[in-house]
Amino acid sequence: MHNDIPYDQLGPLERIQLKLSSLSKTQRKVGEYILEHYDEVAFSTSAVVSKGCQVSESSVIRLATALDYAGYSEMQRALQAVLKSRLSMSNRLDLVHDSDSESVMNMVLQKGMDGIQRTMHTISSQNFQKAVELLANAKRVFLFGSRSSYSLIHFFGLELGWIRDNVLAINMQQPEIDALSSLQEGDVFLAISMPRYLRSTAQAIALAYQAGVPTIAITDRLSSPVIPYTTVPLLVDNEIFSYSDNIVPIVSVITALLNAVGVMTRPKSNEALAKNEDVWDYFGIYLR
């Protein structure tokens, strides 16, 4: 069933199904409980799960390691990723249990900080460097995102365009989408793809990959549907906690890319920014 997918790219439910027959009796009991109640386990402590399936807490943790996760927390985040791809927006909003605005604010701010911390550990510094080199040296940069991801792409394209030429921010709207027909050697293509994964983004990055263009994907895991068409993956934590995605780690990575490209392309980037400043001053765009 999963023979064509590398084990490390399987989700937690697929890993349980694959290993269920070889697990110990206690671990099998925990695995079967997770398969039935993964939506609850995704947000429950190991202690709560142990009570639910009537085993010791250490048995729950041992199952996580038997599935090749670093621990229960890593398995839980993988379950949250599964849940995110399957939940409707209204179901997601129900995940916010806090009843007052201050509690919601504190929870969201804390989740944003936690997401940045986890991204610092999951993102590959080598891949980040490759992405910076591609974005700095390509003849043209194609940035793609649909729906809510396009707002991030628009921000990325606007500020990258301040320090280098030939930056195109694209979504599924024409005439922007028509630009993909001109992909050629020397270009680079970057896409943002987070659960719930959009078909249009997977199709666009596949098109670029098939055209022989280097592709960069800002996504959440190696089992993301854009990974087979990605030259340089940048894995960003995207923990689910509401109908609204946690974009804080994504914006942080984009900001890091912008600054790293700016540093790599000096003094041209400094000269480009100075010219932009002259135009902004001429039109009085900013209040002083």
C-alpha cells in the first residue's frame, strides 16, 4: 500500500497501519486507539491518551519512538498536520477553546513564538543557503501562491523587487498565470504550500520542475504534495490551532530570505534601494 513512498515521508496513521502487526500488544492497543481517535490525540497530552487506552504513559511514548519519531511531541505535531489537511474551516475554529479575547491573544502569540523556535530546528541551513543563491542569481524569479498564500507571495515579491529586477508574483489569475509559459533556463520558481494543500500550487510547481527550472518550496513536511517537484525544500512549522493559519514562521523565513539575498547582492542591492528611495521621496509616498 505504501511501498512506493519512503518511510520517513509517511504520516503517523500510515506508519501505524504499516507496523501494527509487528508492535507489542500494548503498543498495538495505543496504535489502534490513535487510528480511531487521532483528532483527539492531536491535542491531548500523553497522560490523557494513556488514560483513554488504559495503558501507562510510558507505553504511549514508546509507541512514538517505535514509529521513528523523536518523541510524543513530534508524533503529535505530525497528527496535527494530518488533521489540518482534513478539517473544514468551521471545524478548525472549534479548536479554539479559550472563551475570552485576552486568552486567545496570548495563545496565538505564544504559538507564533513556538513555531519560530521549531522552525529554527527543522529548516535546513544548507537548503536555506541554496535558496538564497538561487533567488540572488536567477535571471527571473517566479513567486507563486494561491488564496491566503498569495498575500505572503505579494509581500515577498514587493520587497524582493526593491533589491533586484525581474521578480514576478503570481497566483491563478490571468494574465499573471500566463507568465508560466515563458519559464526557461536561468529562472527560479518558489511556491508556498501549506495545508489544506491547493491543487493549483502543486500543478504550478510541477510545471516549473518539468521545465527544468530549479524550484523552492516553503512547506510544512516532506510528505507535502509539492515535495516530489521541489529542488530546495524549506520546511516551516505550521501547527494548527484555528481556522486561521499560523503564518508567523512563514513570514519569518521570507524575511530571512529577503535580508540574506540583500546581503549577498551588495552593493547592487544598496544601489537599487537608493534609487527606490529617490522615487518614493519624489512622490511623497511616506509621511515624515
